[in-house]
Amino acid sequence: MKHSSLSRALKWLVLICGTSVCWYTLLPGRAGAQQPPLAQAEQLFLEKISTTLTAKCQICHGEDGAAALDLRSRDSLLKGGQRGAALVPGNAERSPLYLALLGRDGFKQMPPGKPLPHDVIAAFKQWIEAGAPWIEPGTDAAAPVAEAKWAYAEDDVWAFTPVKRYAVPAITNTQRIQTPVDAFILQRLNAKAIQPAPQAGRVTLIRRATFDLHGLPPTPEEVAAFLRDPLPTAEAFERVVERLLASPRYGERWGRHWLDVVRYADTAGGSNDYERPNAWRYRDYVVRSFNEDKPYDRFILEQIAGDELDPNNAENLVATGFLRMGPWEHTSMSVEAVTRQEWLDDVTHSTVTAFAGLTMGCAKCHDHKFDPISAKDYYSVQAVFATTYFEERPAEFLQTENVSRAGAHRAQWQPRLERVEQKYDELALALGKKPRRKGAAQATNTALVEVPPQTELKRTDPKQIENLELERAYLKRSEMLNLALKRFAPLAFSVASTAQNNAVEETFILAGGNLNARGERVMPGVLSAPGIVPRRLNLKVAPAEAPELPRTAERRRLGLARWIASRDNPLTSRVIVNRVWQYHFGKGLVETSNNFGKLGKRPTHPELLDWLAVKFVENGWSIKKLHRLLMSSAAYQRASQYPEAEKNRAEHAGKADPENRLLARFAPHRIEAEVLRDSLLMVSGELNWEMGGPGGFPEINADLVAQPRLIMGTVAPAYEASLAKADRNRRTIYTFQQRSLINPLVEVFNGANPNESCEFRRTSTIAPQVFSLFNSRFSADISLAFAKRLETMTGDRAQQVELAFQLAFQRTPTPREKQQSLEHLAAMTALHLARNPAPFATRMPAIAVVNSEFSGETFRFTEDQDWSRYEYNLHPSQVSAETRALAEVCLALVNANEFVYVY
């Protein structure tokens, strides 16, 4: 690919993803190439020159170095050493510094031992040719947004300006206005002479609202009640919304949205992907907070600094699990300072992204290229977390928390741990090592007992012991065995005063993000832009002033949280209002919900966004009140298509606003992966409505289960579905979320990546989705259960078809659909009468195949699994041919667009 086409592709990638790619502007033909040479050189200095000199050169050519040449400043480079000036600005070929990097013209190659990469040497050449500009620590790279060097257009920094209180537009056609939201929408539509679509029908509305607020389809009874309501549709619909908001299903649905943003998972990720005991308590806290309509400003305070609000409140401690949601791993091969810095970088970025809708990663190495966020801002925010450490802290279970599943989990996993420990002791004794259990029976030194299959992967006996110990450790970490300890670990946090003997960790600007390139020391602080931007743009408004945060260890996070949750912060209310709008309308008013900066999209209705932000704060930061406001609007209740009689209006709207950004109609969208799975379980009658507690393990593809998962040179325990069907069929939010093993149904239908903040679910249409929904074992089991449910409701085949349509589509079939379904049912019945189903087979332990990393040998082994108490799903051999035929009809219905799309 040529440079120009590669650059274009990368530009589109940046625009689509809404991320700040630091090296993007350096590619030929793009923004970096259009910058003045001096600006490019300054950028190179910040990114490569400074960090290279600090990390590779100044150990010898610095304050304590033996070499006469000092490379710590531009002046010392110009002064030079024994061979004169090391730098000739504007001429790299005459600069000894550059020639030494090449090892050319009589200069010994530097640094000694290993030459610098070619791209770094090329950067030095470009920097010198542009005049070798030098930015001292504490000036440009270390300063807040420099007002004297302002280079931001007002449209690029709109999100940092104070939220404005706009008046509701005066619209003459008030018949189309149900809430003030509609006035803002109609103002833009009228300007384009676009007539909005009419109100949707009642079945469409209740289906839309129920999926929005519950993530499930409405029941036939709920649909019938709405259709019977004698009130006008808009008023009757308000009753529907109130009922949905009052249900505990609401918190499950909207809690999932927040868990997407914060990257919730039950495991840590990385090469081991160990379980995080009791991570589910944070998940349940989020669900509980939405159901209680906890004010959003309080929600912020508890997650960032719950322990500093009240360290004796278990709810507050659980809430700080937010700070621990990202992937993180520390092993015996890790450098503690590095993994510590990785967490600090992660929590700095994720906190600002989740609550303020900004990308921070670019400022880790240098001033942000696109947004008014300096490196000093970045490390000032990071200093807030510098006194926060991982610590196991007791947090008693709340009365509202579900701990009833502890017994079932222990019953499934305790025997396995006991078998592992027994085999460990037998092998240890056979090898002359000390057993772990007291009273372990002695074994002869000649008879080597059978060991777990994992130990076959190594050819030496010491490695067998190591493998078995790792499996034991993995099982010991399991929440399933530790739930009875009544401890919440390690998701709660403490400040340094209690965790690190009152030591206050200092924070420095790291040039290039390099731990070995410390610059200016910084104090804990907040982003400076909300205070600087209004003054720089000469706005006649009071800017959001940055508070002074404590310099001692205590209550730094609380100070940051209060600044984020302030009504004067221009970012916070805009960001959460936009997120809620997005989940109702398919796209946010700002389409890039995690990026309100220059590379993000501009708001389609900026006045409406600010009006909603003001209203949201005035309404006590209530998410439920925001739902009522948005869902009561005519904009939300519009049909997704114009009637056939309004073809001309539809054509004009399509031409004037092809992407429907002005919301003349409701945008249809496919339901998310978890909603699809939950809906399948619900219509089949198999959904377990139990809330909270440790996650269950659903059935997943057999071929995926058979693939061994390697951890630290051995094999982790194989995935095991929960023994009880009710445990397997819980709502997807209550299933165990493992970063390295995502449920294939969730993954193939664009589920969230638990390693990255998911601002919205993208939708793709690919062939594996067909295989998953039409051909999988799960779909077959669901369809059979669906058919059995219909047969228990009525014995009449025509009525069974009608009920199937009502449960799947919330409507009765048309005469043609009913006739086609009955004909298909008759054909399938004849087919199944002539064909015997495969016989029922009990589950057997999985057989895994692994290649030894030392010998290359292939080993096949049977996993240590016990399925004697497994509760099986209904099997085709257990039902009649008529039931199997009805299951074929059910399978066709759940594969229809009408089942998987909301209109």
C-alpha cells in the first residue's frame, strides 16, 4: 500500500474509532505533514528525542556521567566537548551527535552495544534539520494549557465551555410537540423543510420501550393491557414507562450499559486471567444503583472515592471496584514499578473517559495533540491516585446482596480442589518432597502414582509438581470457594496512610511515558481546560475553577470526584445525558460518547444537549427522570418509516438528511448480544429471573470448551458449565464474565470487549452469526423448550402458531404467515416421523489436546470433571415428532429480523 492510501486508511480508522492515535499526524500527506517544520520538530522532540537522550545517552553524558560531553540541554549540545559542538542546528550531516548515532565519518557508534532503531535516528535527523528546538521540562510539556500559545478553534473545544441555559425554541406547529425536546428537534427539521414521521403504533411502542428499559420483549399480557388502555397513546405510554422503570429488570438493563463503559469482568485478563474474587459485588452495586435511581453525582463520588466518603460503609467500599475494573496482571516475571505504573495510567485514562468523555492516553507522553490537555494535566490527575493501593478490606455482605449461591458453587468445585491436593501430596511424597496436607499417607519411593493430566505436559518431575501447584493455586483463588469468608477482596482500596506506612508517593511528568525519564514533579490536580478555555475564548461566563486538592495522602480521590460531580463542570452532565440519549435513539447527540474532544464528532443539536444537561442537574441528577423526559417526546415515539401515502415526504427526508441525524424518524437497530440471549431464554420459558450473586456458567460451544487454556506454562482448569439448568439460564449480566473466554454467542453478535471501554455497540452482519443463531446447540435447545412451552399452553396446532408469534413478535400472524407456518409444521412433522433423533448421551469429561512447549510432543488428556449431578436440557429423543416439528417453526421465528430488531 502506498503512503497516501495507507494514510487515508489510518485517518478513517481514527475518525471511526474516535481515538487519539499519537503517531497518526506524522504520516506523509496528513495533518502532521501539513504542520510547520518547527511544530513537527517540537513534536518529535517531545515524542522521541527527549526520551531517547534521557534513557539512552545521559547515563554517560549527564550530571554523573564520565564523558565530557553533556547532553542534558540544547546549550550544552551547542557547547559540545573535546571535538567541538555536538549540534549544528539546520544541518544534521555536520552534527557530530547525528554522525555518532550512525557510527560514521570517524565517530564511534553511539550508544555503544546496540544501535538505535532506524526510525529514531531518522527522527534525530529531521529534528536537527528543522533547527533542533528544545523544550525544557516545566515549560511547554509541563505547563497547563498555555494561554499565550493558544492554537484551538472554538469549535474544537466546545465541550470545555460552560453549559449554557438555552430557551426552548418557539415552534408554531405545537401539535407535534409533547416535551421541550421536540421543540429543539423540530427547529432543525423545519429549517430543512422535513416533515417528521407520524407516531408509531402501540405494539411498536411497547416493544421499543420494553427492550430499551428491560432488555427483554414484552409479554402478550403486557401488550394486551396497553392496547386496551382507553387513554390517548401518549398518556397511556407514560403508564408503560412508569411500570418499566419500577421493575428490577430496569437496573439489569441499564447496569449493563455502565458495565460496558467501565470494562466489567470477573477476571483480571493477561496471560493468567485469574478470577477476581467477588467482582460480582461491583456489578450488583451498579444494578442496585440504577434501580434505586441513585443521583448520578453520588454515583460518581462512591465509585471514585467511596472509601474516603465513609470507610465503614460496605456499599462504598464495593463501589470503588470501579477503580479495579480494567485488565491488570502482575506475575513473578513482572517489574513491580512497571505494573504499578500501568495501573496508574489505566485508572487515570479510564476515570476521565468514563465520566468526562475525553481521551487521555496521548497526554501520557506529551501534551495532547488535539485537545487542550497538557502532560502536566495528565500527571496531576494521576497524582490523585498515587496514594491508592490494592488492599483486601473487610466489607460485610449487605442484606440486599444474594449470597445464596455459595453452597452450590462449593459443591461443584470443592471436590475438585480436594482431588488436586490429594494428587499433589501423592506426587510430592513419591518425589521425596513435603506434602501440603497434614497426615498425608506415605508413598513408596519406587511407585510413581498417577498424576493429573496437566503434569504430562512436562518431562521432568519437578515440573509436574509445579503444574499441580499452579492448578491448586488457580482453584484456591476462586470466589466459589472463598465466598463464605465474608470478605470483599481485592476490590476495595485504601490510601497510603493506611497501606504504605504514611509514605506519600510523589508523581513526576514522565517524558514519553517512560518511567526512567522523570521530569518536573507535579501535585494532585484536575484538568485545567474548563477554567482556561472560557477565558481564552473571551466568553462572558464564569469558568469552572480548578479546586485545590490535598497534597497529603488522604482524600485526594474525593477532591477529584467532587470536581467531576460538580454542577459547574461542563463535561460531566453533558457526557451522561449524551450516553442516555444514545441508548434510546441509537446514536448520541455526540456520536462519539467517549470522546468530546477535537477528534470526536460535533453535537448534532448542541442547544438541546446543553438544555438537557441543565435540566438533568436541576432534576437532582436523576437518570429515571431523564428517561421519562426523553421517552415522552414525540421524537422517541415516531415510527421508523413513513406511511405509504407519505412517499414524497419520505423521499425528501432521505435526500435532505440521509443519515437521519435530525431524527425525522426513529432509527431501527438490532438488539445487543446479551438482549438476544436473554430474549431467547424468555420466550422459551427457560429464563431464570434470580438477581445478583456470583455468576453462573452457561453452556458454550463444545469445541471451545475442548481447547486448553494455558497459564504460566501449564493448563488452567477447563471451562465447566453450571450443573443446574437454572444456573446456566440466568440473565447474561449474571453469567461469569471471563476476559479470555467470552460466550461465543455474545462475541459473534458484537459484544463488548472487556479490555476496552465500550462507548456503544457496533453492529456487523457476518456469516458466523447465522451459524450461531440457526445451527448452534443452544438455539436447538431453546427452540425445543419453546415448542414444549407452547404445547403446555394449548393442544391446538393453529393456536400454538398464534402463541408463538405473540411471544416472539408481540403480534398475531397474518393469514398468510399462519398458513405458511402450518404448512411448514405439517412438512416437518412428516420428516420427523420418518427420522429417529440421535440417542440421548450423557456428558463425559472433555478431552483436550496440547503440544508440549519443550518437546513438541502432542498430549491428549481427559479433564478432571464430574458430570454425575448435571441437569440436562430437554433432548429431541425425549419428545414426540410433533414437538420436534414445532421446534423447527420456533427456530425459524427466532431467526427472523423481526425478532432481533427493534423498530
